Amino acid sequence: MRTFFRKVAFRIFRCIVRVAQNLPFGADRFPAALAAWRIASRTRVIVEVPGASRVAVFDAFRFRHDVDLIGAERRLTLLELPVADLQAVSALFSTRPPLETHEAYYYFLETDERCWAEREKLADFVQKVCRSLAHRLSLDAAISPGVFYEYEIPWSAGFRDIGKQFVAVHKEFTVMGPENMQERIKRFAQQRRKFHGTGVYVVNELAARLFTESGIAQTDQVKVVGLPRMDALFQRFDTRNPDCQPVSEKKEGKQITLFSFAHYGGDLEPGERRSKLFSKYDHEGFVRLFNEVHGMMGRLALNFPDAKFVIKPKNVVDWWTTEIDAAIVAATGRHVGEIPNLSVEDRPPHDLLAESDAVIGFNSTVLLESKIARKTTILPLFAEATDRYPDNVYLKENADIFICPNSAEAMESVLRQVLLGEAVAEPASQKRVSEVLNFYLGYSDGNCTRRFIDEFCAAIG
């Protein structure tokens, strides 16, 4: 019943907004103020610092660790805006065709004049909401975890147009190599992507080039600051000390952690899918690699009952955990829930790293994070990673810092050494590892959070 009344209320409000926009003298300022009140009333204070600049945080759940570190510096007041209410404002206008037939990121290629007319109305209304919201919450600026969230486009422009900073702390492209650059630049340019905010803070120089050369942002908008969330990891493991030894925070027994990957990754363009990241007929993507790596975790768990085996998907959702379970069943005849020492967990990656003796990852920043923690770090290079999609494997040009087995059997052999307590030789010196970390992460000094805040506060003025 409550859902029914909410839908009715939304439809009534939608009618009010659209009628008000056709009336003279800025009649839609009242419904805009009402929308701003709704958003403000559901805004959560992350950290309050008296006298500090007040910053609205969009999509805080997408970069929670970074936000927590930024807040811990106590130089900014951070306010988490309610995503559902922000998206509800966008839903007041029909900014897409009735039948969704376009690929992702088609937004800037839209040719339907009705859609663009609706977008202009949305932009005008959102600007009024931004003005009212900034006044109500005494906002000085806003931050977001990326430049590609479609619903944020009018909000970034709205904050910009009322003279407030809207900055993307873009957390991606940490494992992108030079060989992936030109393809991405070409694709982004073809999609005519644009960032409508005032600044983009990126991890490394490659990401900066990607944004500027593809036309997403202007050169003076882009700043290389590193990755704030890495600060805690560098500090936790004190890797600046060359004599630092791997830190283990587990209580007992060996632990192998697999940071799960999907069929699609490494810039592969998804074809027919049964879910967001998995091939519909297992006919494209890293299918064999997925099955062999995940299946091996099940077999080892059965063979080493005193050890712990953890699988951490990027998104712990049904459509991903179902794929993991199917791979385990195919390899062992048992479901994940039937193997006591094997689990699929949704815990902070840094905590899992600290507990692990060996880490497996693919096309993921976690491989770099594992090297920071000085763990036995495995990048599997077999199956489609070598015979079908070698150009879609990230980090391969610097793979010498990882253990890179060329078959499932070779990988299992390395992990058996770890589980039996045998020494596994590191493939590269710590100096070489540091070179690679600086290349991909921009900085490895543990000061990325402060660097970001310094740049951000200077922009706010």
C-alpha cells in the first residue's frame, strides 16, 4: 500500500513540475525547492568539521573507503546525498526513448530531438534544485567517484552553473596499460563522452591522457593525485621500509583468496549475455579461465580441509555467485555451501589481503594491492588469457612482478607449495615492484588523500 501511494505521489509531483515549467516567472522554483528539501532531509552527515568547506558526496557507496579516508583528515565536512532521491529527480523527465534499444554509453549520440528537449528541461530544473540544495545545506562543492554515471550529468552541470565545484575522484584505470590507451581514446571519442563538472582527479598519467585526448575533459581540469584508498594499505603494511615482511592478521591456518573475475573484462565488448558480465552461451570472454581458476579453489579446499579458501566477487550478487557455484560444482560435484572451508565473502579487500598467504587476481587493481601487502600474488595467464584474448589482459606488460602460471596445473602446484608451508620465490625485486606500483598508482607515498584534499581545497578557494 505504501508503495502504491508513493507512486501516486510521484506522478502528481511530476505533473506539478512539468506544468510549472510552462508557467512564467520561474514558477518551477517552488517544486525545485520541495525536491531540494526532500533530498536534504534524507542527507546523511559522514563527518562534520566546524568551519570547514561543506561537500556533497554523490554515490558514496561506490568509493566508501576513499570517502572514509578523506573524512578522517577532518579538513572537509562530508554529506552523503541519497542516491534514490537524486535519481527520482531525473525520472521526472523522459530523457530516453520509450523503447530502450541503445548500447551503454549511447547518451551523447542520441539523435531523438524529443529526448534532447526533455534533457534541457531536466537540466534547467536540476540547476534550480542544486541552487536550493546548496543554500539549504550550505554546500561549497560536490564530489563523485567517476565521470561516467549518466544520472549525474545534469547534477554536475547544475553545480558548475551555480558556481560550485563538482569534482570526480575517478577511481578507475589503475591497471590500464599503454597498449589499451589508443583503443579506449578512440572509443570514448566516438561516443562523444563529456564531463560536465569542474574537475577530474585521476590515479595516474595514463588516465589523465585518456580523459584529455578523448575530449572528455580539458587539460586544466585533470589532476593526477593517486588513489586515496591506497594510503591505508601503504600505511598498514609500511612498504616504504625495504625490510618490511608480509603482515598476516589471521588467527590460524593458511588462507588462499581469489578475487573473482567475470567473463567480460579488459575492454572486451560484451555480446549476448545471460547476466551483466557473463556470456549467454559461454561462447565469448574468459570462460575457461573463470571455470578453471574457480574450480581449482574447490578442489584445493577439499584436499586441504585445515586451510581456508575465500572467493571475493567485485559484486556479491546472485548472478555472480551463481556462476561461482556452477564452476565449483563442475569441478568437485559439490556446491560452495557443501564445502566447509570454502566461502564467498563480501568483506573489505584490504582485510582479506591482510589475512591471506596467497592471492589470485585477474584484470584487477587487487593484484597491485597484493604486491603492496607483499603476498604471494598470482596472475593466471592461460586459457583465453593467452590463446584468444591476450590483448585484453591488463598488467601483462609488467607481469614480471607476479607469479604467472601458464596452466591450471601450474597454478595449483604453486598454491600447494604455499599450503604446505614451502617457500615460494618472489619473481622480482622490491625495487622493481615499486617502479610498477608508481607507474599504475601514480604515487606510493601514502599521501594521496592529502594530495587530493590540497588540490580540491585550492579549487574551492
